Amino acid sequence: MDSFIINLDDINVRKAKSLLLEGISLSVSRNEFIGIIGPNGAGKTTLLNVIAGLEKFEGTLTLFGHNEIWRRSRETRLRIGYVPQLLQIDPAFPIMASEVVMTGAIGRLGLFRSPGRQEREKTMQLMELMRIAHLAERPLGHLSGGERQKVSLARAILQQPDILLMDEPTANLDIAVQKEVLNLINEIHQRENLTFLFVTHDFTMLPDAMQRAVLLNNGKIVFNGDIDTAMSSEMLNRLFHYPLEIFERNGRKFISYD
Amino acid sequence: MTEHLIDAFTYPPIQRAFIACVLCGASCSLLSVFVVLMKMPLIGVAMSHAAFAGAVLGMLLDINPVLSGFTMCLLIAGVLGPLSDRTDMAPENVLGIMFSFLMGLAFLGMGILTKTKAVALNLMWGNLLSLSQSDIVVLAFITSLLLLFVLLYFKEIRSVLFNRQLALLSGVPERLIYYTLLFLTGAVVSSNLATVGGLLIFALLVQPGATALQLTYNLKYFFIISVASGIGACISGLIASYIFDLPSGAAVVLMATIIFAAAYIFSPKRRTAKLIKRSISHENDTR
């Protein structure tokens, strides 16, 4: 059990008498890349929020070998990074892209310490890695959706977490931009020793580095295993209640639907 | 004319009014940065009515109105924070309910107030020219607390202003910042009942921040522009009220509106936003 970085045992989340998550048990090893896939309203974001510490729950949650409730210590929070869905922001909001990335370091710095040269250098390195270094001095509200998501990724990594939670990071982006962001996610998984949890309802756009799929429906885990098995017509039909067909070309799986 | 003005400055009430203008402008406009960027203009309304209701109740019970106003603000801040964090109620609704309840309370107090109502009414629009030494001392203390808060926690403030949830998740003491802010809002609003009053303070809690929003993308300059325009509105309003014999609170608010309108018309940000829009549509056309 100690080898698991995240361990959920019989987790329930209730809201207004309905169960958003029911009997969720899931173990995640260090450096694993897990996809949490399911239709809208399946409870994917709720599950992510339980791990992030935004949602009250019943059951046992173990993070880094310690039992946790929804309130977290600063130390635990620092070890969990979060990339939200596309950030909506007022175009006039006074914050530059590099300043947004830098906010990832604020918690770690602690009170009364300003970001120094080290943080600034790391910020620029990450922005270069994300190919957005040229946008450093642009207001965040002026960036495109894809650029804003790359800023979000850089920000989460600057926090130096052990776990990176991603809530539909490619939703609402053009296909080419989705692919670009996914490639960056693959690249980060290779470079950094991070455990990834990637939530999506779009099973046609999965990052190549993903190792395991957890299929979620109506607040329950309906499948937990390798991606190939998960991506079968039978499984996906059950999940999305829609006839889908899987075919292979050049070793890659494709999905077709009417 | 100028000689006449300079002459006026030798009178202690005018000197006090001038100092109060600087303090009131600075404290309200520092707060207005939060009000505007966190999109919570109703918080100013709710707080100013809390202060007003508290002050009226204080008069009824023979307590110092500033003290009772402040106590009421703190109470409301204590309720407002946890309530607006609840996901089953929109913060706007919470504030709306709070605001109307407090207004009802204030008018109820006014109704049963047997003493002269003029003093209570004064708390609604304030009077820069009838301030006491202790009013100024309290105002100066609260303003320096707020300034210290902004200077000491600037990087946390930036992170919370940008996104409260992300700030919390990345280990920033978001609750500490948010609750300190609510506490300071209560303090600033209640200590300014005497200067611009409970009704008109709302304008100063929104307009300086809205002015800065037209002019800069840099948060540091945002605070500076906001404070400068707030102090500018207060001082120019005071001078206008002296020259044209107008109620000072009203003159200050009108000046703040004029400054905002000028910033809006000459906003370089609006111009670049238009340019960006045009270049994007041009890019799409040429594709």
C-alpha cells in the first residue's frame, strides 16, 4: 500500500441527497499517467476535486502515505499541482503571462519572501519549454485559448508538485492546438518525475503517454485497466450510450460514429 | 480666487478636511482595486449599509456610532465570507439579501430614533468639513493598516486576485487574504461614514479601480493609479464644494465619475484591444 502515492478506498461524495461519487476505490503508483474518462456528469471533476482537496467526502483517502480529509496542510497542497479547464479571464485584467506562471511559485516561497532570480529563471525556462517565452510580457487576457493552457501548465509545473491533476485541459481548443498541448503533456511526463491524472470526456484525444484508463459513469468506476481494453466498442458504447465503432490503422486506434 | 483658497487653508477644519480627503481617497481606492478585480461591487454596498445600520443602532443605544458601525461590519464580514464560499448560493444573491436586510434594519432604527435625525442622516452623506481630530486619527490608522496589508502580501494578493481557487490549491493562504480583506473593508467603510458617508462611499469603492482598469495591465501601477485618482477625486471635490458651496460628499463622487469618464474615453487599453480584434479578424480574412 505504501508504494501508492494516491489511494482511495470506498470514497463517497454526497450533495443534496444525491451521490456524486459512489464507492470509488483507486490506487495510483508514483509516476503513473492515468486517464479518467467518462461522459459529462460522470463525476470526473468531483473525483479530481476530492484528491485536490476541494470537496468533502466520506471514505479513506491516502496521499503520500498519510490519511487526508478535504482540508489540507500547505505542505500537502504544494505537492499537488492543478491545471484547470480553459481559464476565462477579463481581457483587461492586469496580469502578464509570466506573472501568471510565477503565481505557481508563491505558495512554495511562503509569506514575506519575494520571487528572486531563481524563480524568474525557472519561469522563463518553463515558458521556453512550452514555446510561449515570446508571450511573457503580454496580458493573459490577450492570449489565445491554447496559449493560456500552456501558461496554466507552466504555472502548475513551477509549483514543483509530485502529482499533476488536469481537468479537461484540452477542452474548447481547436484540434491542432489540442494536439500541440497533448504533445507538451507527453513531453512533461517524460522530463519530470510526475504522477499524472488526466480527466477528459473526449476519448478521441488522449495523450500517448497515458498508461491506464479509469472509466467513470454515474459516479462509479466501470472499468480500471489498460487503455486498449478500455477503447473497445463494447466498453465505450456502454459508457456513452451511443453506437461507436473502433478500427485500427497503422497500429493506432480510431473511433467512428454516425 | 487662488488667494482665497490659500487663505482657507489656514483654518483647522479645512486642514482636517484636506487630510481626510487624502486618507479617505487612499483607503477607499486601495479597496476598490479588490472590489473591481474580484468583481464584487455588491460587497461595498452591503458593507456600507452594515456600517450605516450599525451606526444608527449605536445612536439608539448611546454607543459611539463609528464603533457600532464597525462592529456591524465585522459581523457581516464574518457571515459573508463563509456564506459566499458555499457553492449552493450565488455570492450575488447572498450580498443582495444581506444588503436589503441591513437597509431595513437601518431604516427601522431611524424610525424609532427619538433624537434628531440630522446626525443619522449625516452618516449617509458624510461631511468633510465637520470632522474631529479623533475621526482623522482613526482614519489614518485604518488607512495605514490597509496599505501595510497590500505592501506585505502583494504577491499573495496578486495570486488571489487572479484566481482564488488556483491560489488555494497552490498553497497560498487564500483564506487569510480574503478574510483580512473583508475585515479591512469593514474598517475602511465604517471609518469613512463621517467623511463621505454610507451611501456615497460606494462610488469611491468602485470608480478608482474602474479608472485604473482603463489604463494599465500592471498590478503595481493599477494600485498607484487607483489611489491617485481616488485622492484626486476627493481633493478636487472638496475644492469644488468650497468654491460652489456644494455638499462635499456629492461633489467628491461627481469628480470621481468625471475622472473615470476621462480615463474611459482616453483609455489606451481600449484602443489596443480594438487593434488586436482587428488584427485577428484580418488574420482570419487572409487565411
